[in-house]
Amino acid sequence: MPETLRRLWLEDSGQDIAEYAVMLAVILVLVVGTIRLIGSNANNVFSNVASALQ
């Protein structure tokens, strides 16, 4: 039993997957936030151009 616990403690292959999942979540939050920011600004620009053309 102690050997099994020591092997599980020293084995870190599962940590890599968790780190990639956290990095992916952070990247997704940044991308979604950027798209929402650009999307609302782009909508305002197109509305201003459309009203200026009339």
C-alpha cells in the first residue's frame, strides 16, 4: 500500500491535462470577451455610418 501511494504521489501525468484545461478556459474567456467588445463597437460604427448616409 505505501508503494502505491508513493507512486501516485510522484506520478504527474494527470496534472498536465488539468493545466491544459485551465489554459483553454482562460483563452476562451479572453476570446469571448474580445468578441463581445468588438461586436458592440462594430455595431455602433455601422449604425453611425448608416445614419450618416441618410
